[in-house]
Amino acid sequence: MYTGITQGTFEVTRAEHLPDLLRYEVQLSNELAEGLVPGASVSIDGVCQTVVTINEAHQVAFEAIRETLDLTTLSELKTGQQVAVERSARVGDEVGGHDVAGHVVGTGEILKLVQEGHVCDLLVGVSPEWIKYIQTKGFVAVDGSSLTVGEIEDTAAFWLHLIPETLRLTNLGSKVEGSQVNIELDARTVAIVDTVERVLSERG
């Protein structure tokens, strides 16, 4: 479980794409790597990943299988790329965002990017079947970052309004129109919407 508060972006130092597997390494800082052991969970661009190995230089190795690659942007991961990283939450940690599981439902696309002063506005296109779970002023995780939805645009897109601190800590500031991002829906919203729809359907 994660809080959706990205702890920084870090470099991919190796990415080996095999037919049904991705093996890659990320160079973490001393602070973020402290206490990290094989088997621990780390969010990489919003995808829950298991630590395979970690060396003394704090290079952390991960593996992603075909199902993960088919659903996420990890399929396009390259050496030298910066990825957003969050360590898993511990009991007692402050939840500055919202509960994020690292279970990405698929990818969205940056349809429009508007930079006005210190604020960056992103229009994110998603599958029409997801939009009922994305509510104005509700939560959505984009590349692992817990973000507040600005407005819904048509039937398959929503606006995000990002402050400078979010742009500094995440990789969202490096996105351009056409970039793909990982989307995780808010589990509580999904449960409520599905329950209401089921009850109304049963009532006829």
C-alpha cells in the first residue's frame, strides 16, 4: 500500500527486455534505499514492484512480467529514463494523498498540456469505461501520484492542475502531449459506483 506521495524521480540504470519479461535496475538515493530488502514493495511510476536484489551502491533490481507490461508504461522503459518512486507505507505513516495499491488499470494519454505561470494543466484521455469512476474533486493516481481531479472533459478525459512542488517531485513535469501515463482508479469510488449501479439494477 502507498500514499500516492512520490518521493522523487530516479534513473533507470539498466533495462533488459526479454520476450515475456522485463528486468531493470533503478539507482536510488542513500536515504530512500535505507532498510530496503529483497521482497519489499516499491512503486515505480505507480506500478507495485517487488525488489529482487539491492547492491551496496543502492541499485535496486526489479522484474515485470507480461501482464504488467501489457497494462503499464513499463513496456517502454529505457535505460537513462527517470521514474517516479515511492516506498511502501508503514503503519503510522502520514497519508498525505490517498490509499494507492499500485494496481494500474491501464494507461492514459496526455491530450493537452497548458503551462500558465507556475501552474501546469494536463488533459488526460482515458478509456470511456473508466470515466464514471473519475469524479470532479475526487482522487486518481497518475504514475503513482495521488492527484485531485480538476474537471471532467467530455466522456473520456479529465483535467489535472499541477502545482510546482508536484512537478518537482514527480516525472509529470517532463510529459509532453502524446505521453502515456499509468492510471489507478480510487478503489473506494469504484466500490461505491459499482454498488449503486448493482442496487439500482436489482430494483429494476
